[in-house]
Amino acid sequence: MNRNNFHHEKAEPLFRAAVAADPANPFVHLALGEILPHGADDAIAEYRTALNLQPDLAEAHLWLGEALPLSQRQEALEHLEQAVRLAPADGLSHFYYGQMLELNGEKEAGAEQRKKAAALQTSPPVFRLHVGGSAMGPKLISHHLPKYPPEVKIAHIMGMVRMDVLVAGDGTVKDVELISGNPALTGPAMEAIWTWRYRPTLLNGLPVEVVTEIDVNFK
């Protein structure tokens, strides 16, 4: 999805195909929900599915809480509170939580959340650490093994694909850059890495981005 030149009518079938192909992956449900019309029943259903699969997914709590109608204000507040608890450095979570508190008549608490949101939005960018792949291994909490293309396997094509991977502060993969590898193997390797999720890395109690080198061996 290119957010700078987004074509909803072309993208939605692809996102739905991704959900059908990998229904146990909470991130594809979250991504589908994000591109559907705001507040639509099927968008809300996708956020709920993402949370059923991974209850600690802060972004799903955020967008579900923000999408629920005012008639479900109490549930929306609960999800936004969870989003703030799970991602305390995310200014957007504080902003929407404050907005919902004010709509609920809690003006003082809402104003406090808005102040926190403003402070976070003007804070310095997150730090970025460079660490070895072995150090990130124990932090890996969700991953799908790359698919070995049958025609490549039949041809006995083997080898190592090496990538630089940028892990965001929330543990999701933010960028993948190829270093080396057989062209027949690099696509499946990089596609798999995009689905991986890590425990957030903290520095002085704050989440940091991590650049790490990952090797995927096809044999």
C-alpha cells in the first residue's frame, strides 16, 4: 500500500486476499480494517478479529476505540485506555483517549490526555539502535517461515538470503533492505520477514527502533 498515492478500489481486494490467505495473522486484519471506510461495520469486525488473535495489539485497540459509534462510548473508552497503556509513547492514542473522555463529560481528564499527546508529538524522534541478529532472536514473538517456491526447490536452488531489518518501537517490522541472496529466494524471504513481530526494545523505559541483520537459509 502506497499511502501517498492510494487507490482503495485496487487495494481492498488485495487486502482481503491477504486475510483469506493468512487468517490467523492479526496484522492483516488490522491493515484491512484501516483501509475500510471509517466506522464501517466490517472495519470494526476486522479490528475485533485482530484483537481476538492478539489482545495486546495497541494499534487495534486504538482504531477500534476510535471507530466505535458514540452509542458504544464505554467500550470505546476501554479500548482507548488499553491503547494508552500498551503504547504510552504514542501521542495519537493519548489524543483520541482525551477526545473520548471529553465527550464522556470528563473534561479535566480529557484535557490532561491532550496535553500528553501534544508533549509526545513535539518530543525528539525515537532512538535507533544497531544490534546483531543473535541479540534479537530471543525477542522474536511471532514469525512465519518463508515459503520455499516448489519450482525453486525442485531445481535444488539453495542458499542464504541476508537482510537489514528495521524493527519499529512497537516491535513490528518497519523496513527490510536486501544485502545479498539468490534472486530466486530473496522475494519469499523478504515477504516472510515483513510479518515478523518482536517484543519492543526499551532504552531508559522508552521504545527504540532497532536495526538488525537477519539471515534466512534455504536448504
